[in-house]
Amino acid sequence: MRFSLMTAGVLVSALALTMLAMNSLRAEPNNTAKGYPEGVHEVRYPCPMDGSEQPALFWAPDPSEGGKPVPLLVALHTWSGNYLQTGGEVKYAEWCQQQGWVFIHPNFRGPNRTPAALGSDLMVADIRAAVEWAKTQAPIDETRIYAIGVSGGGHATQLLAGRTPEIWAGISSWCGISDIAAWHRQTKEAGRGKYAKDIEGALGGPPDTPERRADAAHRSPLTWLENAKSVPLDINHGINDGRSGSVPFTHSLEAWNAVVPADEQLAPETIDRFYEAREAPTGIGEVEGDPLYGNRPPLFRLVHGNTRLTIFDGGHEIVHEAALNWLAAQRKGQPVNWDPPKIAELKATDADKQSGK
């Protein structure tokens, strides 16, 4: 198992030692963050790994409305975004206010172009600390802590599934980058050099030396996803991504392979043919439909244990109602619910769905 239990213990101890400091950093609601529903406001919380204070957006239900433990949604910004990102990110906050969940939108070191960002140890520590801080601000139901993200947020969710599996009752990952070195090559070949330059900014250069290749692997979900078998993990990707979007859907196929046993994995030639033809392999992955996906219906679906892979009729985007209704049905310690009811509607425009860049 690649995740260090000793490291986890040090982090938990450090978090415990800073609880008193956390209370002094509690931020009362002030001006609503621009573009967000009323009451969503900026906070700062401590990250014990480097002693820094990290920014986030936060909202919690009024404790006078019941005071019982409520779910926590950790919403993760996209590749080039930060904690103030709007667009589809706002839909996460709207859902939390509708359902009475706690919402936190951490910065986790901002856009993925610096050594401190892009899947670094500090990035992971920031998100862990955000969860611990949220517990000091509201009564959190620890059987219902969820993570969600698209694009760079999809990369982060997959990384969290492998590096912090003990936290989550459910992780919804959309169009995530699972292999940093592969995406560096793919973006250059596709003429999307901005993302390759971002990766080089984080690594200190292209992943063409042993040291930088190892660093890219450390920041890649594929290195860690073998630890995610216990986490309800829903991996989603649009079949047109890589053409009309920036992340080939092969990244999600490879993420699936990294979690499931060898006899459930997709063969490399199957992955290549699937991507080149944009036609689901015959005889496997057949799906009759899923009403939660609306006008982005699933075209290919595999399920094994706690892991599901869905390739849907879309591009580089998220289907908010599918993601959030699925998360709402998950409870830590209970079997995964792969057929959740639709408990609420959340209207999202195409621009909201495609906000992940």
C-alpha cells in the first residue's frame, strides 16, 4: 500500500494539536462571495503540514434549525481555477443550501501550475485540513463526507480516493486527469501547450528526466488508486473529451484499471480502439440508460465492488444532478447504492456543465 500510515498518523496528530488554533480562526459570515448564493463566504483555515492559513469558500446551515449532524460536500475547483471560481462550482453550493449540507470549496494551492499545487503533498494536506476544520464549524455527519470535482477537480478527487480513502463516503469524479506525464504528452500533441507548460511549471520542467518522471507519477492518481477499493468511487467521462475537450477519456478508463482486479481491467488494445472509434466495445459495458444523466445519457458502464465507470454522451463536463443525487445516496460503512433516487433537481446550463477547464 503506497499511502504511508506513519504519515497519516503525523498529520492527524498535527491536526489535533491545532484544534484550539482552529477555533480562533473561525470566520463569521460576512459579504457573500461574488457569484455565489447568499451566505457563502470566504474563510481561512490552518494547514498543519506547513503552518499556513489556506483560503476557502464556506457555508453551513444555521445550527438553530436542528443541530443534528449533516453531510459535508468538499467541492474541488478545476485545473486553472481557484477557490473563488464560479460557473458550475456555484451549483455545488446551491445543492448544499437546498439539502442542508455543509459546503467547503478549498483553494488547495490554486491553479495547477506551481510546485505546491498539482497533486502535491501540500495539496492533499490542504484538503484533509479543510475537512477537519469544517468539523469544528458545524456538526458533520462523518458517515456522509463527500468529494466532487471535474477536470482538475476530477484529478484531485481521484488522488484523494487513493491517498485519503478513510475520509470519504463517496467520491464523484468527472473528466479527471489520471496520468500527468501522459497528459503532458497528449496536450502537446493536440496543440494545447498551455496545459503542458502548467505541468512543467509544477515539475520544474518536462517529465523527461528520472526525477521529474517520478514527481509526475507521485502527483498522478494512477500511482495511488490501488488504495481506493474501499471508497465508493464514481468515475465519469464524456466520450467526446479529447476532441471537443482537453482530456482524452482514456484517462478514466485507465483510472478504472488502476482500482479493479486484473480480470476486470480493460485491455490496452480495447482502450485504444474505444478512443479512436468512439464506439463502446461490443459485449461489455452495455447500459440501458440512467435518468439522472438527462440529455447526457450513459453509453458505456462498468461496475465492480465500490467502483463504477461511466462514459456518457458528452464532452469535457459534469452532469450535476447525476453526481449529487448519487452522492446523496451513499453512506460510509454501507453497500454502495448504484441506483439512487432523484431526491432533488438542480438546473444547470450547458455553460455550467462545461465550466471545467
